[in-house]
Amino acid sequence: MQNFEFYNPTKIIFGKDSISKLSTEIPDNAKVLLLYGGGSIKNNGIYEQVKTALSNFEVVEFGGIPANPEYEVLLKALEIIKTENITYLLAVGGGSVIDGTKFLSSAALYEGVSPWDIISKFIRTEKGMPFGTVLTLPATGSEMNSGAVITRKETQEKFGMGGPGLFPQFSILDPQAIHSIPKHQIANGITDAFTHVLEQYMTYPTQAFLQDRFCESILQTLIEVAPLVLENPYNHEAASNYMWCCTMALNGLIQKGVPTDWAVHAIGHELTAQFGIDHARTLAIIAPSHYRYSIESKKIKLAQFAERVFGVQTGTIEEKATAGIEKMEAFFHSLNIKTKLSEYTSEYQGVAERIESRFIARNWMGLGEHKSLTPADVKKIVEMSY
Amino acid sequence: MQNFEFYNPTKIIFGKDSISKLSTEIPDNAKVLLLYGGGSIKNNGIYEQVKTALSNFEVVEFGGIPANPEYEVLLKALEIIKTENITYLLAVGGGSVIDGTKFLSSAALYEGVSPWDIISKFIRTEKGMPFGTVLTLPATGSEMNSGAVITRKETQEKFGMGGPGLFPQFSILDPQAIHSIPKHQIANGITDAFTHVLEQYMTYPTQAFLQDRFCESILQTLIEVAPLVLENPYNHEAASNYMWCCTMALNGLIQKGVPTDWAVHAIGHELTAQFGIDHARTLAIIAPSHYRYSIESKKIKLAQFAERVFGVQTGTIEEKATAGIEKMEAFFHSLNIKTKLSEYTSEYQGVAERIESRFIARNWMGLGEHKSLTPADVKKIVEMSY
């Protein structure tokens, strides 16, 4: 186990009908900017619940934050924060709205020339404008961590940002939120959370026995509840487990003391940028190829995954490792998530080379838990995913 | 899964040689009261490491906090806090020193007549004097929660206290601390953490699949590393897992969304009060009897425990449940922890009646996850443990 630091001050308010608790979490005299996405919250009752809970506050609204929150859109919200003297932000949405809100939390208190500095100069946010969240789409874990991914449309790039000042003060998780989520988005959420765990688990053994088992616990639970929530999102127990798994998959806990990979995300982001494929689906495309390509360095954990998560008891380490990848693919397929790029687009030829070039053009740091994957390796992994 | 709230802002600094990070966690101008126990930290090098890390601070010391921290002793430390204008507390020790420090954190800012009010009137501490901890004995989890147990000697009673103001600001967990811990204390720590998990797990099923698996993860890991740390406390990987398991067993996470029991602790405290038996050993005495007595209501979880933690695959629910209790006893015995009261004292006759009387004399709320155990039930459980 490696040395680590763990800190996560976000208060989680979890359960049925918990949105009404909003009012006691926001300071009495706050002027609130309510941030949301495409407006689905106006159709599923969540908007009404939030407005009722905020009835004693002065509230300004900003809707329309898109999936993959765009810097240009967020600048308009930043303008409102300044002109309206907003003191508190409330994100009502999924990972995109919450990530966008984190950027705004940082930018609202940033004293430099341009808020783009926060991203381009990798400025770690020590203190942001306080904010809370009401989670409407379990997937990214952003409701209980201090990181965000912001998109700049003109360059087709996604940029990470974060810092200890960007934890939500509170996050409200009502599993009833999933009642109205389209099935393909629930499948995306499960795939996203599942892959978040894999990025922190599928590396090499470090005798972090507890962390390994926590990872396997989340994976097993997602596998157990996935068919239940997809069949019936009103299954409250299944929905609750799905929602809590997504949060625990990326709130920092399971990554402590262990190496992490994140190559699947780095490569997957490129497929979203080039083809507009849903984030989660790009992960399901890349993960199997990455694990096959890197099987020599990952085979012990892949075999452990096959044994403990899927009950594969026979075979050599190599056979179990291969079985683990196949079981993972079969799980994605069971969610109706396709795992080959050619199943999403017919224009995939040449993309491996284009991604290789884009990676070469950056200040390349290496990918994977050993930082050993080169742009040429990435090219091969993408080709394997065709 | 039940509705829940989770909040835990303690920063964990975990790993080899982490005590030196103390200085950056305490505010620059703090006047620190360094609190410790019987003085073992002066023999194992930890005192020196702490003093070195604190070299730029004004530090006053208070040693001698006993196991089961006593109110009367703590009042002397409180006097020092006031006369010396202390602004920050640093607990260096195990659960007793940390619990005592939590009482002092609360009492230092208490504005009422007597600090005893905090305990006798169940006053929840919303704000305490800030404090950090350096953990020297993994067991109680107090380093990452907001609760404490304080003993009043004259009445042979233990009282719980707590509140959101009593989380340590930081806790430093260096697994090297266990190098010098006597074996029987390591065995106690493992037993304490193991039973903490059981109190939050061994109830009835609530479809909290993730919480169940997290509990089983901690139990399995403790079982895996127990023989390793007992054989060689210098086994850093085993020590790290042991230490992290103890913290995760009682930092609030695994109890969220599920019923909890805590009858084993309530009854065990009485055995410590009457016979001075180590806290952890009283848990190993009571747990098997409690689970046998309550097998009808706990058998589903007992069987799940037998299956998932100990690999018991055959038998009826009842047979698996019984096997689970036997495997648990065998685990305690493997730590050289005896599980019968008569193995600790020859003067056990009549204690069941005495405990029954003491429980009757209190404002009885019922014990167990259903609050259904009466003093008469407790009497029978204690008799079964003879």
C-alpha cells in the first residue's frame, strides 16, 4: 500500500424525498444561482421540488448547461454571478452540470486576468464560491469529489481542473431521480461508474487488500443491480444501490494507497471529441482493447477480477485474465452497450492515427499506471477497438 | 436501504514516516496542548517524532490519560487549557487518548455551568476546540469519527458523547506505530475493529448490497492480515491493511442506510466496569452468546457472513448461521482471545443478575437493532457467556 492523504468534507443527504432538506443546508441570507442542464428537471418534478425548497431564498436561474460543459456557455453564467452578486451556487443535474458549477465556483473567486487561466495554467482551487448539488443522474461521482472536466468546443478538447476548494458542501441523492431517466442513460451511468472502479483497480497488485475488496464490492453490486434498475427504475432498493455505487466509485476512497490508470478515460475522451459518442460508451469501447493490449502488466489483477467478481475458478492466470475481459464485455453487452467503435460510426478509419497525432502534439506524459504507454501504443489500442 | 446522511471532514494522512507532516496541519500561531497516555510514546520514538515536528510551536504537555478515559483526570487537562490559553489540541495515542481529547475539545468551548452537563444532558457538540490526532494503536476508529466514550470512575459507568464539532481536523496514521505494540493489544485492536463491523452488519437484510459487501471486505481483510501482523508487526503491508481496516470499521461509512445493533458493546461495557476486562475481550465474550440468543432474527445475515466471509457453502440457513458463529469464535481463538467469561475471572457467578439490575435501574430503551432486548434478555445472554 502506498502512502496517501484522504479528505472529503462533502455532506451526503441520501434517500427518498430528501430534496426538501435543501433549505437547511444553504445559509439563510444566500443569493442563489440555480444551475441546470437541458431542462429535463422541469418534466420530472425535480425543478418544482427544488423551487419549493428554495422558497425563502432569492434565486436566479441559469439553465442550458450542455453535456460536456462548455467554457463559452459557462462564461455567461459567470457574468450573471457577478452582475447579480450571487453568493451560493446550486447545481441540479448530472455530472456535466456539477462539473460546470465547479468551474464557476472557482472562477467566481478567481482574481487573475482571465478565468481560462484556471484551466490552462492548472491552477488548483483552494477556495471556491460555496455550492451544493442535487444529483439527477448517477454516474460520474462529481457530487462527492473536487474535480471537474470542462470542454472547449473550438479545440475539441477536454480539460481537467480541481482542488480542495471544489468539494460540494452538500449533495442530495434521491434515488427517485432515476424514475424518469431514459434507459440508455442509466446504462451509461452504470458503465461510467463500473469503469471508474476499473481505472483505480485494474493495475498491478500492491497488497492493498481492503481497497481491492472495496473495488470488487462496487463492481459486484453494479452487476447485481444493473438488470434490476434497467427493468424497473422504480425498484427503489436497486436504484439506491446503483446511486450509492456511482458516488463511492469516484469519491476518492478506493484510489487511496494504490496506483491508478485512467488511460481508458484519456483515450475515450478523444472518441467523444471526434464522433460525439457518449462518454460512457467510449469507455466500453476502449477498456477491453486496453486490457488486451496491456494484459502482460495487468494479468494478475485481471485474473483476480475474473475470480472474485465473476466467479471464474479454473484456468491459468492468463486464461483467467482473458476470461475477465470477456466477462466485462459481456456485462457491457447485457446493458445494451456496444464495445466496438465500428458499431457506433462507419467513419472510424484513420482515427487511430489522428488520435496518435493529437497525443504527440501535446506535452506527452505517458499513459497508464506506469506512464509507459506512448502515442504509438494508443494508436494500436484504438485500432484494436475498431 | 434506509435514508441517511453522511459527513466526515477528517483529513487522513496515512503511511510510513507521516508524523513529520504534523507541522503543516496545525495553524501557525497555535498554542498546542499535547495529550498522551501512559507514556509508551516515550519509549517507541513517537514522542520524539512529534516533538520534532512541533518544534516551531508553543507546546504544553499533559500525559497520563488512562485507558477508558476518566472524567476526573480530564478535568485536570481542562484546567491547563484554560490557564495556559491553549488554542489547539493534539492527541497522540489510541482510542482512549483521542476520546479524552474529544471531551476536552467540547468542554474547552462549553459555556454552561459544569462540563459534566455535556455528558449528563446529552449535549451534542456543534463546535469544539480544533484538534488533530496521531494514532498509535489501531482499534477504535476514533481517529476518524466524532464520538467518544468517557468513564466516570465512581459510578463504574461509561457515557457516550459526540457531535459534528468533534471530528479530528486531521489524523496521522503511520503503520510503523504498531512495531512496539504488545501482541495482546494488537489482538485486542483486531477484535475491536472486527466487532465494530459486526455491530453494523449482523442485523437483518435491508438490500443494502454495497454496505454489506464493504462490511464483508473489512472482515475478510482483518482475517487475512491478523496472523501476519501478530507474527511480525514489521510486515508493513499487513500493518497498513490492519490500520486502515480499523479506521474504516467505524468512520460512519458502513453504518449508513442500514440498521445497527450495538448490544454487544452495551453489555461488554458492563464486564469492563465490573471486572476490568479489556474492552475488546468483553466483545469477544458477548458477541457469540448474543448471536446464539438472537439467532432467529439474525440468521439470514449470520448465514451470509458464513458464506461470504468464511466460504461456508453447504447446509440450511440455520446450519450456516451456526457455522458463522463458530467460525467467528475460532477466529477470536486464533488471536489468543478467549470467548468465555469464566476464562477471565472465577468470580463470574451472579454478574448476569447484577447487570440485569443495573440495566433495569436505567431509563431502559431496549437493546439491539429492534430495541427489543430487555434486561431479562441481557441476563440470559450474559449467562450463556459464562
